[in-house]
Amino acid sequence: MDEMRGLLASEVAQRRLDRLASHFCEANLAKEEKVSREVCAKPFQRSVNPTILANLMAGGYPADRQKIFDFFISRPDLETPVEIAKAEHRELAFKQLKALVNEASIHPMKLLMEDPARYFTITEAIGFIDVSLGVKLGVQFSLWGGSVVNLGTQKHRDKYLEGISNLKFPGCFAMTELHHGSNVQGIQTTATFDRMTDEFVINTPNDGATKWWIGNAAVHGKFASVFARLKLPCPDSHLDTDMGVHAFIVPIRSMEDHSVLPGIEIRDCGYKVGLNGVDNGALRFRNVRIPRDNLLNRFGDVSRDGGYTSKLPTINKRFAATLGELVGGRVGLAYGSVGVLKAASTVAIRYSLLRQQFGPPNKEEVSILDYQSQQQKLMPMLSSAYAFHFATEYLVARYAEMKKTHDDEIIADVHALSAGLKAYITSYTAKALNTCRESCGGHGYAAVNRFGTLRNDHDIFQTFEGDNTVLLQQVAGDLLKQYKRKFTGGALSVTWTYLRDSMSNLSQTNPVATHREGYTHLRDPRFQLDAFQYRTARLLHTAALRLRKHSKRFGSFGAWNRCLNHLLTLAESHIESVILAKFNEAIERCEDRQTRKVLNMVRDLYALDRIWKDIGTYRNQDYVSPNKAKAIHRLVEYLSYELKGAAGSLVDGFGIPDALLRAPIGLQSGQYSEYSHYVGFE
């Protein structure tokens, strides 16, 4: 550790001199302060073309998105009613999925395999129809289909892929157990090889091993990818050899009459807080026999005589490879969560622009978005939706690159990045949905305006495909590995390269920059990103020191637990840095000058609002002086005020058709008449 500190100190001196010199120009500082006063005194002229924004936000496949929108708009019989019972909702979701594949000729499985970016584009669009439909699609193609494609070999594709693609083989992804969710390596379901019959025997050894929350299991599924401990009989012992967790294709219902097959028990998990269009079930297995070929054997195989072979030498390496191939689910959840945030923000902001209440004496009432309190609730949320959009676009592109190249460094990068973005974005969206509901008052409580449905359907996003707290720990663990690499000469992966510079600037702060509070400086993307990355580097450095200290007394597990809150904050800080960096890159790609100008304001609000919310950290490290902190707060309020003038165009830029948004108070026009019509007025 002393060597680390020495290296930091040796890199600091010249950098500090250069940076100090650049800031000590009084003429520049005076000019900056003059500009700040002038800008804040005169409202920013903002206007943006929503069509340009919509094209920017539609990504690379706007035609696919529009095709889905047009199909469901043309089919009102497929619209999910506001009030619908569980059984009817499940059947409607399956009907919607079949219509999408067989009538609209959308082929999700093909897209997932050949062009993942197109696949995630359609999943976001489908989420606007009904989040249950989006999740059911993900279970069928990303989870059940993805497990066959990514964990199996060509024989499995030849046998199952067509049926998965056309929905003749609806299936499940049976990983989670009653007693084991996040700790997949601890699952207890067994698959024991029987050499006499050349079969695996699947068993649920105890109640805790019951497969639970399995989507598609309660009603529609005919197959399941069952994750179980592979047991091989040992010729020299009566005990079986545990080869670790593997995946097996297990038929659960008859292809002829859909009856449950012998040895399998299926129960309905029942009515849930949300997503009741998805038929979650619980599964138990009693001596269920499947052919040896039903082992998904990409990472490990069993021969006819019971011999085991794998290119990966250890159980841990095979397990890591297996989970690494299933990371697409996290990518989809992060991307889909942004879609939910866009929908909720659209409704809340349009209503806030429409609804008038109170105002100056003897004058007309003003819109509730004219109130500072409403601006502070909704404008940072709107900026976050834009920031998250560009970050998840990058994640999808990185995932597509991973599937194409199978590069180990990219695989590791996507694994950590998808974990962090999924955790951070879904947690933020869950809180934002409550804020949207509250910001619309009593009308936000009406089911027809969809906040309750969106909130309840989205809530589980924080838990499935990895509990958010566990995922953030994975990010923190990866950061610490990168930290160690810096001091041992190893190469840093793409997402973490900023640490090379940031870790060199921790020993002291710049006294001029600390007090600099001009508008131009605070809106400089370099200052904003430097602040984010400094915080991450500081948290990483102190986390490493604390872990080293506590491990001597408590051991590695005890030390980790003692530092857990610190590590979670570290992970969130890193993800915020990545999000801001990708927002900056997206703005640079925008060719329309006026749109880029407004997006710069959106980015500034996202960045400065985050800095203000964690201003205590920056103050404690003397990174920001008291006056600079006040200036940041004033600028956050100012940007929120300014962006309300472009808020309508910014939510129009999300491109969600009124017919699919469906919330009467969130429509582009005729909100009150549509709302009144819903309750029966002519």
C-alpha cells in the first residue's frame, strides 16, 4: 500500500502545476463571472424539434418500433383493459405474443441471435403495450430460448429452435428456488446420471429446492430449462460426485393434450403485486427421467459411460461461463426500465403542463409545472430518462459486440456493466414512479392513468435477474480487481479506463477549481465528469484501504460485510460516471445545433443534480467550497426552471403514441375530454 501511495504522489506534482496555471488567469475568471450574471438574468432561448429528438431517441431501428406500434394500434382487441382478472390477463398476454409472432411477423428469437440491438428495440416497444407482454416475451425468447441457444449445442438448436421461435414450444427458465435466488451456486435440485438407462433423473430433494416464480410454468409452458446439480455415480463409493450447476431441458406438459407429465408437480404462484399477465408457477420433480441428450452441454458433457468432459477445468469456471451467457436478461431489464420511466415521465409532465392551480392575485391560474417544487420533482427525472437512454444504448451495442466476438475482455465488461446499469436504473425508476403518481395528485391515483400499473409491474425489476444489492456488489468487486490491476501493471478494461487518471488526483484538491463557481465552469462537461470520476476514485481508494484493514481482524467475508454500504455507494458512483460519459458522447453525435443545445442543458441538469444530492461527499473532501456548493444548487433550480419550457417537446421526443400510452391525463391533446369520456360523460 505504501508503494501505491508513492506512485500516486509521483504522478501528482506536474499535473497539479499544469492545472493550477490554467486556472489562475484573473481575466478569464472575471469574464466567466460576468457571463454567469448575464445568462442567469436573461432566460435561455430554448426550442427543440420533437421530430429530430424522436429520430435521435428511436435508435438504429425506428421502422421496427413503428411496425409494432402500428400493429397494436390497428388491433384494439389486443389492448389490455384497465380492469382485468388474473386468468384473463394471462390468456390475453399469450394471445398478444402469438399475434406478434404469427400475424405481425416479428421474429424475436431470430433477432436475438442475429441482431441483439434490434431485439432490444422491439422489447422496449412491446413494453409500452403491456409490461406483462414484454416480460412474457423475455421469458420465452431471452430466457428459455436463450438458454437453449447459449448453453446448448447444435443438436439442441436443431431440435428446439424452430418450435421456440414459432411458439409451438412455449417454455420456462427454472433457475430460482424457494430457498435460493441470488445464490444460484447453492441451488439444491439434482440431476443424477443413470448409466443403466442413459438418462438423467431430476429430483427436488426438499421443500426449499422447489423451483419458484417460474414464468410460463403455471399455465402455458411445455418445457423448462431446469438448473440442477449434476451428480455422477462414483464407482468407488456409494456417494455421487457433484459436478456443479448445469442446465437440462425437461418436458413438463404433454404436447398432445397439455396435461402435466408424470413425476412433475406444478402449482400456481397466484396473484402478484404486478405482472399478472405472466403465469408464474412453482415446480417439483419426483424421479423425472430425461434423455442424456437433454443436458445443455456447451460447457460440460457426460458420455454414455458416465464420463465427464469440459474445456473449463473447474466448477467455478463452468458456473461463471454459464451465467455469463445469460447476461442478456439484465440488459433487457435495464433497457425496459428506461421505457417505463419514459412513459411515466410523459404522463406526469404533460399533465403538469395542462393542470392549472392558483396564481398571482387577480390573474389567471398558472400550470403546476410553473411551481419550483414541481420542476424539482420532474425535470431531473426527465434528464435522467435521457441519460439512461443513451447509457443503455451503449450497453446494448456492447452486448451485441460481445455476442459477435466472444472476446473475454468484452464479456467481463458487459457482465459488470449490465449488472450495474440494471441495478441503478431499475432502483431509480421504481422511486420515480411514486414521484410521478404523487406529482399528479388525485388523478395520478386513477388506475386509467396507469401509474399504479406501471409501478406494480415494474417493481419486480429490482429483484429478478439478480437482486440489485447483490448486483451492485458484483460491480464493486470488479472495481476492486481493476484497482489492483492498476498497481500491478495490468490493462484496464474499457469501461474503467478513466481510473488511470482519476486515481492520480486524490492526494490534494485544486484550490482555484474548488472555489470556482461561474456558470460556464459549472456547465463545463469536463468539470462535471471530473467530479463524478473523482468521487468514484476516492471511494475506490478508501474502500480498498478499509477492506485491507478489516480483513486482518474479521477475514475477507467479515471485512466485506463491514464495508458493504461503502461498496454499494462506490458501485452507484461508478455507474453514474459511466452514464454521464455516454450522455456526453451521444450529444457529440447529435448533428442538429439547436437540439444539441437543449440536450446540453438536459445533461447539465442530470450531472449537477447528482453532484448536489451528494454535496456532502464533495464538501468533506474539499472538492467544492461552500459558495460553489450554493452556486451548484442555484444552477440546478435555474436549469429545472429553464427546461420546463422545452419539457413538452422533450417528452414528445420519446415517441410514444397516445394510443399506446393510453393514460387520459398524459395525452398530447384533449386530456380532459378523454378523461371525462372514460367515466361516462358524453
